[in-house]
Amino acid sequence: MFPTPIEKTSRNWQLTYQAMLPAALVLWLLPLLAVALFSIKPDADFTSGNYWGVPSSFNFLENYGKVFFASDMPKYLLNSVLITVPTVIGCVILSSMTGFALGVYKFKANLWVFFMFVAGNFVPFQILMVPVRDLTLDMGLYNTKIGLVLFHVAFQTGFCTLFMRNFIRALPFELIEAARVEGVAEWRIFWFVVLPLMKPALAAMSVLIFTFIWNDFFWAVVLTQGAESQPVTAGITSFNAQYRAAYHLMSAGSIVAALPPVAMFFLMQRHFIAGLTLGAVK
Amino acid sequence: MSSPTKARTQRSWYKRNEIAVTPWLFLAPGVVAFLLYVIFPIFQSINISFYEWDGLGEAYWVGLSNYEELYWDDAFYVSLRNNLIWLVLYLLAIPAGLAIALFLNQTVTGIRLYKSLFFFPFVISQVVVGLVFSWFYDPSFGLLNQILGVVGLGPINVLGDERFVTYGIIAAGIWPQTAYCMILYLTGLNAVDPEQIEAARLDGAKGLRMLWHVIIPQLKPATFIAFVVTIIGALRSFDLISIMTGGGPFGESRVLSFYMFEVALSEYGFRMGYGAAIAVVLFLIMLCFIAYFLYSMYQDDKGGR
């Protein structure tokens, strides 16, 4: 193990390390801790200039209550859910199929199709912006959640195909060959042999896509406007405009907007990290 | 007499070609969606860049004049310069991530929680990171200036000063990116071969020499991915700029992706053609990296099945 395990070092260094850990963490998360502190302060603290002192009262419930009951925030959150969840489902369906096709079959165009997905996935969003917005307008889906979902599913299929294909390639190929020898139809091999083995990869991928899509800002701005279809990343700017200079509410709003992916991360940590670091180890 | 034969040939055509046809059936929905929303739009954008178009009315063919205008456009060069600064400075996230990973690669109690909390910034949306950092930088009450005040340095308006603004935003972007690189390296360090480390220790290698000659070569796959995601992240920068400064002050914090959006879709006008031309330039820059990434993956893939 590198660096030298802490239990094999001097007592002094062990104690220093134990003390450095929390200090480094506080320093690392300082900007976030500041926002967390803001979000429980009462309005009066800001007008009296008490930005960084001890809160004069603990206003957690008041501030977060206002975010949930006196603003459009719940609407934005619901929009985000209604955009993110269908996108995840769509990606899982499309990419388990494309990943299966590219991971199991040998055919001439295989690598080319695969590279198309990979290359497209790296493309800057701006080169797609004008035509995609146009396409969405033409389909009458501008400023709808479904318009955003369709684009996200299509675009994320690039990343997901890369992910699934690499995973399927690492599966033991003998399983598929054995099934073929038995005369099992190809689609049944997909459904009964490969799909059950893909479960961990699909879980990892779903958590990642959930986070990516929840945190998307650019496409939300390009393809939607207004509280009826905007997700929370785009909605937070209108929220902040509504509560200009009310830092306690803006802070509480930001924390609420950031929370779902954070919760997802802590609940599904193993899958999340497995997905994110796929390929980091050979 | 003919009908059973026909039925058999029909069934057997599919059976005979099952292995050839099935992958295309499975690929069809994904490929169609991807072509429609990603591949075709790239070519459409290239095409639009030769037109003058407001997005609604008639589009006029103007040849290369959008690119000519770009050539004389100061704002374009400011954006391009900032893009380069982003690219170079963003790469700092890789050594920073490695440093934190080395710091956290221990087995003391509670280390798992520490690792998750260090990773935390990556999970938060860039919009929130942008908001958090713009308050952090705030000249009147921001924490940064409070700290600087203690040391005796005057308040700096990071986001209002054209000298600092791009660096201020990049610092905000490096924060989650470092967390990402850290998690890549933590996973990589987990898989480093302990026997090689022991052997190197017996040979008297330790500290930085060990890191450089034994550990980093084994972390190569993690470094490659960190490099890919960091380059992409740097060139995709849009959210932070949009949230923190809106390109200001005086357009000094623009990058190509933001400038393109501003030209094509903001109150400054709906110049789709000109915007598309900017996007094409950004795309060409990215294409160099994409070609390199694909080449590396291809080299890798030849070893596999």
C-alpha cells in the first residue's frame, strides 16, 4: 500500500494525521459550510451585518419552510424528477440494447458504430444547440419536459453505450456460446442470459445519469422557460431573482436544489463510484 | 407440396441470418436517436455557419463571412484566450486530485466517510457551486475577503475585476473536478500491486521517488480517464460563467461556449449563423482531443476480444 500505512509510522505522525484529517475536510468544504450557516440564519442577521457570527436565532424551519411553501421551488423539483427519471429509464432501455449489440456481436461496422457513440458523447453542446432547439420547436416540444427528455436520452445513449459495451465485453463469452449451442434464440440470450448479468452495471449507470441530468443547466436553459417545465437548476435563478439579497432564502434554496443527487450519492455510493471509475483500473 | 418448403425457407432465412441481423435490430433505436439528436445536428450547425439567420425568418447564404467577422472580433479572441487558460489551469485538478487521494489512502477509522465528504463537491450541480462561490467571493461579506481582511489584505472584488474574474471562476470549477480526479486515483491506488511496492522498498525507494517510478506508472489508466474528463470539463465550461458573471465584467470572463450562447440566444440578438460559426471553432478544438482519445481507445481495444 502506498503511502506507508499510518499504523506503521511513528506515534507522532499518527496523531498529526488524525488531527489533519478533520482540519483538511473543513477547509475543503468551507464554501459549502458557509452556505449551510447562511441557510439557518434569520433575516435580521443580514440587515444588522452579522454575516459570520453566531446566528441570533435558529431559523432552519422558517427558512426551509418558505422555500417549500412560499415559492415555485416544489414545482421546479417536481419538474426535475419528471425529467430525470424518464431519462434514466430511456437510457437504460436503449443502451442495454446497443451495448449488447456492440459487446457480443462481431461485424464489420461494430467499431465504427461504437466510435460514433463515443465521439458524439464528447462533442461540445454548443455545436448541437441551434439544430436541436430547432428540431424541438418543429416537433412542438419546445418548453416541454418531454422535449428535454428526448434529447437527454438520445445524447446520454452515447456515454451509456460506451459504459454497457465495455461491461458486456468483460463478461464470460462462453455463457453466450453455450446458449447458442443449445439453440436459444438471440433475443432470448439478451433477455435471459445477458440482462440479468448487467444488473450491477445498470445500477451504476442509472445513478450516474440521474446525477448528470439532474445537474444539467445548459439544455434546461436552451429548451425550456418558465416554471411549468423548467428543472430546478434553471429555476433557481428565477427563485434567486424573486428573493434578491435574501441570502438566507437563496442559501436554503440552493441546498434544497443540490440535495437529491447528494442523497442519491450517499445511498448508492458503491454503485456510483463503481460507475464513475469504470476503466480506472485494468 | 410447395407450401411447407416455403415456410421452411422463410423460417430458415431469419435463422440463417440471425447472428447478422440481430445486432442491427438491437442497435436501431439507439442509433436512430443518436443520429437524429447528435450526429446530424453537427453537420447542420456547420451548414448554418454559412448563413445569416435569426432563427425564425429566411436564412441568407453568406459564404465564409461569419468566419471573416470572427477573425476581426475582439470578443472572440478574449473567449479563445480564456478557453486556453481554462484548459491549462483545469489540468491542475489532476495532480491536486492525486495529492488528496494519497492523503486519504489510509485505513484509519472513519476514513470512508472522509472520502465521501471529500468527493461531495462533484455531486453538487455546477449551478449551486457557482452560487456558493459567488457568495464566497462577495466583496462586502464574502468569506474570502473576511479571511484576507484578517491577514491585512484589502477586499478584492474577484468577480468584478477583469484581472481576476476568469481565475476566480476556474477555481470554482477546479473544486469539483479535483474531487472527481481524487476518486479516480483512490480507485487506482487500491489496485496498485503491493508486491511491486515491497520490492521497491527493499531496493530503498521511498517517498517521491517511489511515487514517480513505481506508483504513477501503475496509475496510468486512472490518469488517462482523469485527463479525458478534465479536458472535456474545461471545454464544456458554461454553467459557472453563466451563473457567476454572465460573461462580465465587460465580457472578460467569456469562453467560446458562453459567447456562442450569447450571440445565438440572448438579448444581444439571435444570430444563429454567427453562433454556429463560433460553435464550429469550439468543435474543431475539441475534435483534436476526440481524435486522440479515440486513437488511444483503439490501441487499447486491439488487445481485447
